[in-house]
Amino acid sequence: MKSIAAVYNQYGKPTEVVRAQTLDVPEPGDGQVLIKFLRAVINPSDLGMIGGSYGTLKTLPAVAGREGVGEVVAAGKGSCLKVGDCVRLSAEAGAWQQYQVAEASKLTVVPRGIDLDMAAMAFVNPPTALCVLDLFEKLNPGDWFIQNGSNSALGLFLIQMCHARGIKTLNMVRNAEAKRPMLEKYGADEVVDEAQFDAKKVKELTGGKLKMGLNQIGGESVSNMIKAMGKSATIVTVGAMVSTPVRFPTRFLIFNDLRLRGFWWDDWRRTHTKEESDAVYAKVFGMIADGTLKAPVDSRFKLQDISKALERACQNSRNGKVVLEF
């Protein structure tokens, strides 16, 4: 069987090194399944992995793509899955390919009835958001949560999860006036412009009760966030979109008992069982099913047009995820 796949033979600029190629796909062996590609999305981590800057890299040549869903179309002897099951595409094998063979026992099943676009983006950002909220601080209704990069996919999922729990969110973005309507649509309580961020005003607005923060940006953005946090607050870093060093007065650690932590979903998955990971996914699927979680789609491209899709994914003017179909 032949399969179209998005392949890169070297690390580099995604639009230059990723190309659609035709690969041979074997028949599924014992305990394996053949999966047909249905839907996938392009994440910043995909771009980092292709560029050679991500925390873990694939052996080259490699099929790109970490997140997507497909349908089981053939099952080998002894497989725990059956034809027709919807599953997460194997990130290890590369999600951006028309067909792939994978070990059935390692796959996560997607419940029937879940919107395919949302299912395709359910395995990276929503679990990260859920773990950030659940693993570091006990937040109660009425507590405040601050984040930068709030218009990202992760930021929107966090806004919605907080809104569902009655947790108030203060959201830092560039060009706040333009982005405020969209963020408020997803449940944001306050939206502030990073260029006009005033830690003193933020403390007054939140009553000094900013208990937790999420940093996706780094640099001056998180330095400003640090100054606005309440007593014994925690800031969790999951990304660093700018390379500027984070500078902060030592007194915030000493007198405010501020805690700076980090989180990486990939590492959490590696250090926990599949059953524990699937339990997190089950919560995400539940929130998708009941309408708690939604996400905008910027554009759609055929998998065969991967170069055009990557070009769009690299543009700052995007408003939502770039979706791949076949």
C-alpha cells in the first residue's frame, strides 16, 4: 500500500525542508492496526521539532506531526481495537501521513460523536492546560489566574477551563483592543496589553489575590507578571517565545514566597502510565463533548498541500489552528 506523507530529511525551516512524499505502508502485524488519516493540526511544537529546536527530536528522515486522529481500517491478529475505531494517530510514527501502522495497545481511543477538529487538537494543549490547573495550586471559585500569550490555543483552553470552574482570568496580549472581543467570547474576565502592563494596577484589580500564572512568552512579559503576583503564588512556564533572559528582583522570591515552576506534557506522559494519560484525555473529551472546550480554526489544507499549510502556520496573522485534511 502507498501513502502520502509529510517528510523531512533534515532539520530546518519547515516550509523549506518538509515535502509531500509517497511511502510504502506494510500490512498490520499481530497486535497492530492500520490507521487512515482523518484530521490533524499544526502546533508550534511541530515547527520546533522540524526546526531542530524542540526538547526531543526524531531520527531523520522523519514523518512530521504530533497531533491528529484517524480511523482503524484494518486490524492484525490479537489487536485490542477493531475496524471503525477512531484513535489518536501515533506521534512517534508521525501524524501527517495518509496511512500508518501502529501497536494497538499504545493508542488512545477517541469517543464516538466527538467533533473531529476538536479531537485532532485534544492531545497537547488541553492536557497541558488541565495539568497546569490541577497539579500546582488549589484554585477556588473567585481566585485569579494570569497568563501571557493568552490568544494562543493553550491560552484559550485555559480561559475556558477557568471560566467553567469560576476562576477569574487576567489575560496579557499584544494589541489588546483588537483581541479583547475574541478572548471575552471564550470567557476571559480581563484583557490587558503587554506594552501597557502596570503591576500595581493589576494588584489593585485582583485584590492582590493572583494565586497562579502561566508563562508562555518569557522575557519582560513574565518579569512584569512576577511583580503582580499575590503572596505564595506560583508561575508555571511551558514555553519561551522570546529568548530574552527573565529578570526579576530577588525580593519577590524572599518576601512574597513566589514559586517558579516548569511543566512539559511530553515529559509527564513519559513518566506516567498510559492509563494515567488516558484518564487526562478522558476529562478533555468530556469537556469537548459538553461544550466546555471550543477552539477556532484558521484555515484548512489538504495533506498533499503541506507546504502551503506550513506557510500559513508560520504567519502571525493566524486566528486559530491550521487544520490538515485528506
